Amino acid sequence: MTAMTDTAPRRMRLTPEEQAILDGEQGEIMAKIMKTVVMYGETFGAERLVETTGPSHLVTSFGISVMTALFDVMDELIAAGIKAKEPFTVDPRPLDHENVPCNLLQKIVFGVMYGTQGRYEEQLKKLGLKSDASFSCTCYMDQVGNLPKKGDILSWAESSAVVYANSVLGARCNRNSAYIDLFGAILGKTPYFDLLTDEGRKAKWLIDIRTTKAPEAQILGSAIGLKVMEDVPYIRGLDAFLGGELNEEVKAYLKDMGAASASNGAVGLYHVEGLTPEAVEQGDALLLPDARVYVIDDAELQRVKDSYPLMWKSPDVKPRLAFIGCPHLSIGQLKSWTDRLEAGLKASGRSRLAYKTVLTAAPGVLEEFRAPPYYERLRATGARVSYICPLMYMNNPLCKNMPVLTNSNKLRTYTTARYMTDEEITRKLTGKEEA
């Protein structure tokens, strides 16, 4: 093969060490990795690379046959003895036939779709996967252990994780792709642009919350994402409902709001006045002088919710399944849902949920949740728990047309699932209201 020495002019300034890698001093594969990261950075105007200060999180967690090119790259990396600088985490697994309803034909299709899952997971382990419990879109949960600190520079993918790390934790990360997250993990470097810079973290939008009660997190995030798209919003008035402390309940709310903003739009960072780290430190100094204003009141939230298309063949068909938890639930959310479903069943005079229901969370979170008494109480309602990614489940052509309910605006955006608020879906599941 030809040498990887690259003498073409470039905008990015490399350190002698970085240039040496690009010139092939650490082998052809490392040179290719460096060249890819440099080209990616230059595409977005980056003038230099910066060192990452925390483990990576990868978005690709599934061994699907169309990703053969990725598997081949992984094999090349492994053959060259290359690993990530630090153990990384990765998005949820796609399958759990024990806890997620699946008929024989669906299982056969899943077996074909994710036929390389075993091979791919072995590749991840050889490249530096943290553990078998590291499959979750909420890698920042204590039970998963990839928790960045304020100011950390990250090479992450997964839109909901990136926006959480940037906004709630105050780390710095761009919305990277599947290859870039891995290559950043190997190099321990990432291009310096956009959300890594002080200027890139300034807000182009002021979101003025004027609702009569705390907005539903999923709808609020959806409204923000649809309006600002990839820009940074500064949210004012939300702390009046959430308080001024980033406790676990507030973090869970922001997790879900951020996921909706990242999927309904492309938000990688938001600031909440009085709550998120940078907003607490800098206040409205984060607002650019020409920031646009978006007022969100009760009517606007209803308008956004009413705009969601119903992808089912008929609005009156009975649901086959309900997914709660996309992104993965926290331990507090699992317990809250247990209380909520129990109370709903008691009020309706039922002992079991009206429809098959799966709550998803990280493996470590589920392990903690299985300690008495909450797990047994939830099981008694008929609900099940799983570590899967619901989106990957609904990628099955035999599943995507199923009438599925969800409280996740992210899952609604990417699939045919029907969105309902927490209150609405509780009524459906507990039989208080016919679906």
C-alpha cells in the first residue's frame, strides 16, 4: 500500500506528535484514523485537535448486516493491536427475547437482522468496552459509570447522551458520528470547534416559558427542537417549576426534555436559567445580542402535540405493546413508574395492565432495581423491564407497523410508535381509558 504521508495543504494546525501519527510513524492504521479525524474537523472549520479528558461513548451497539464496512474496520483495528485510550461505553443492545414480547416469526427476522451481534460485541470488548453492563444510552448514570465532569472534553455520539453531557453536566462534546466517536476514543483527541468552544456555547435563542404548570418534558423538548433545530437555546422560566437544584428528579426531567430536543431537532446543548451549570455561572450573558425569542405557553405546547402524525392504520386499533424509557430510565423513574402504575390499577379496580408493557433501563440500573420491593411490585402489574433499545426493536419490519404506545418523543420521532404523555399512557395501561 502507498505511504500515508500527506503533504496537501490543510487548515488544521497539528502538533509534532499528531503530524507524526498522520505521517505513519505509528503505523498505517493509526495514520488513517488521524487523517479521518483531521478531515472531519476541517469540514467544520476546526483549526486544531484537543485532548479528550473522559472516556468515549459509542452510538453503534448493534450487529446489523448492512454495517459490514464498520465490522471490517474494527477487524483492522484489532489486528493492528489498537485499543481505546480509556474503556468506553456504548448504546443499548437491540434484543431481549426473554422480557420483550416477540413471536416466532419476529425472532427469525431479528436473527437475520442482528446476525452479527455476537461478533460485533466481541470486537467491542477487544477495542476497550468497559464491561458487559456498559450498553446504555444513559451512560452517565452512576450504575453505568461514564460520568463526565464539568469542563471535560469528550468524543461521544448518541444525541440524547451528548445533549445531557453538555447541558446538565457542563462537559463539552460535539454531536459526533459512529466512526468519529470510536476514532476519538483511540486517539484521545477530537477536533476543536462548535460546542467545544466558548463562542459555540452561546445561545442564539431565548425560550420564554409562560405555561400555567410544569411543561411535559417530552413535549417541551420537542417544541424547542422543532423551533431552534441545531442552535443553542437559553430557557427562561423553567426553574419556576423545577426549582433551583439539580436533584435526581430534575436531572431525569432534563434527560427526557433534552432527548426530545435532540431528536425532534438537532440540539446538542441547552441552558436552563437558574439550573444548568453554565447558566448558573453566567446567566443571560450566555445569550447572543441578536438572540431570537420563542414564547412557549400552554397553547403552543398543545399545538406542537396536536401536530404529531398518527402512523397507525387506524387510530382505534388496540395497542399491542407499550415502551416506557427512551432514553433509558433512571432508578428513580423506575420506582416512580411502579407507584404510578400501581395507583392507576387500584383506581380502576384492575390487577393487571391492559397491554403488554416494557420499561427500559441500563443493565446496572436494572440490577439495583431488582432489589426488593419495587421489582416484585412492578412485575405484579404485568409490566416487564429490559435493557434493550426500543428503537432497534421497532426496526424489525414485522414490528414497525405494530400499534405501539410510548411516552418517548424520541421513539415517536424515529418509529411508528404513538406518543402519549405520562398521564395519558398511564390511563391507557391501567384500563381507566380505552385505547
